[in-house]
Amino acid sequence: MGAVLLPAACADQDATALTVAISSEAQIPAELDSVSLKITRGNSVRFAQTYVVDPATRTAQLPGTITIQPREDENLDDPVKVEISGNARKKQVVLRTARVGFVEEKQKLLRMTLRYSCVDLPSGCADPDQTCIGGRCVDNAIEARGLPEFISVEATFPKGKEGCFDLSEASACLAQRTAVKLPGDLVTEVSPGQFTCRFTPAPASAGGTVDAGTLNVFALWKNQADQKLPHVLESQSPEGWRTASTSPLVVELADGLCDAVRDGRISLLSYSTGPCAAKIEDTPLCQPTEPLVGKAFFESDCHRCAYFKETAAGTPGECQTFYDAALANTGSAEQAITQQVAASCLYDGTYSGPEECALVGGCFFQNMTPFLDCQASCVGATEPCTTCADYPNLLKWSQCLEGWKPLDGSGGSCAAVCGSSQENAVICQ
């Protein structure tokens, strides 16, 4: 699977930034055929793109990380909102959101995983300031100062078996698992309508004890595509399990996971008392060292920048996005968003055809790929761009496609209204 190779980081280590690490328990493309990423601050859209699985190759270019930098005039405590959604057949099936600010001169790391516990959440999260965590809707505000620091992309998504949790079929972490009887061994009604799910794991040998530091709990979800490989639940986490008592060790599932046991969404629960350290939030899953045929995953080498730090001269900063370039060229946030949506539609096939695209973004552009590649790279050092300044004015450079209708009601095709040559082309809207 090919990937857009982008910088290992969009900011210096002492810069003020937030790096979001993205992953998914739901398999791509078996269960999700596109992933959407949107970043807003206040009413301003700073980044919006959908990454679509190629139906021919069944692969996709999915960014493993995206770095967000505030502009110099912005209050660091004002949060950005990060929204990641997994989609299937043009329907959103899982959504995760977070509101988080910045810490001055610190690069913070926020891990956001699309989890099975939130797939097709029965009740949904009606409050836009809530998100699904472990199957329950909770406040999506996160304290930036409590987040770990971002070290490097390599440390965030380790390859090989060091510094990560191995969940491959050959993993020793999956060996010698013990099944938990569902739901009989787990569910207790502690008060009318209130339930807990607890079990006491047996030690590996008679007379032994179970250490929470080497206990891993695994869940197999009824609707997951791969019914052989379970998912590991994180220790001491609202998305996994916690220690209810220590002598003997009693495990209590997060409330939302208890709901999933009771309604049958979790079909198998098991545990292992060794040999691997307990999976915690800060321990990532090991990444494949080679691309997997027919599977797409969030690649550690594929890195995006959400928006850039402006320079005094007003030239493209070290992390300029398409939106920033369009805003600089048009002077209009509304036009910049229109161009960004249009570019996303054309570039990664988010929408099914010209008619549907026209409803979203208006007039669209031919030969967009070199411009986007240049902007997305943040440096533009490779062909077809010598520098990102090679295409400074998208308004003059873009060209409308034949047959796509302008939104101003003037009739005819975009080509007829805008002109058919690059030199004369303007944006129809």
C-alpha cells in the first residue's frame, strides 16, 4: 500500500503543538470504507478531509498522526475540536471527538482510537460536547497539561516488537487464554437497573496469585469481521477494565463494556495472566513491518499538518494546508472552505460524481493533484513542484471540468463560464 510521505513532524520539539495519533479497532476496508478527519476552532474549519479506500486495490492512504499548531494571535486555552469518523457505505458508523487546548512550548500527544464499543452506539451522543468512550457518552473536553509529550512518530507507532503490544496471531500475549462464561460469571445487578460486570481471574498455577500488571483481558465482538483475533482491553481505563479489589484480584469491566456483555455485542471474553505486561493507553499496538495485502491501516509514515504557523512576511509557513493557501489567495474564509471541500471531493473521491460534488462545493478543478501534493508535503521539494510558490494563485491556476454546473445559476458548463484554458480559468461559484 502506497503512502503519501510527509515530514516526521510539523513543528520543532520546543514548539507549541498537539499531535493526534489515530487508530481503529474496526478493520479497513472490511468494516470501514472511509475515514473522515475534521478539525475546527470556534466556527472556523482548519482541516477537513475524507480518506477513501480504493475499491480496486482495497487500500487507502490513512494518516497515523496529524499535528496541530496554534497561530501566534490565538489563546492557547481556547480548544480545538478534533473529529474522527469511520464510515461504511456513506454512513457514519463510529465517531470520536475531543476538545483540547495547547500548552506553551510543549508538543502534546493525544491518542484517538475508533473502538468497537462505540460502533453503532445504540443511543448516540446528542450533545456535541460529548463523545463515546467505552460505549458511554462522556464530556469530550481533555486537559492538555495532563497529556504525555510527543517524542517522535517512531515512538508513537513502533514497528517490530519493542515498546508496543503485539496483537498478531502469533503473539505470545494471546497464548494460554482462559475464557470467561458470558454473561453468567460476570453480571450482577447492584441496584434496580444498575449492573456491574466483574470476574476473578485464576492464577496460572495452584497457590499462585494474579498480578494486575501482567493481566490482559480480550474481547471478541459479535459484529467484527475477523472472528479469530480478539481485541485487547486497556487496563485501568474507562475503555477497558479496572481493578475492583486486589486480594484476590477482581476485574471490573468499564460500564459501557458491561452494557455490551449484557446485550450480546461482546460474544467472547478471555484473559491471560502472562507473559505480556498489561496493555495501557500509552502502549500502542505494534505496527506491521510490511504492508498487509488487502488491508489498510493508519500509517506511522503518513503524517499530516492541520494548520501552519504564519510568518511575518505572510508567505507559506512550515505547515501550510490547502485551506490556508486558499484563504491567502481569496481573502475569504467562505471561499477557502468551498475550495477545500471541492479539492477533497476531487482528490480523494469522497463523493460519487460531479452532480453530488456540485451540491457540496460548487465548481471543481482539474490538475489539482500537483498543487495538493505540493501543499501537503509542507516543503514541496519534489516534482511536480520546485517550491510551493510555484502555484501561488489557485484562483488563476484552477480549471473547471466539462459538464459541471456553476452554482450562480448562469447555466452552461463550468468550462463555458470559466474558460477552458489554465491561463483564463477562474473559479465558478
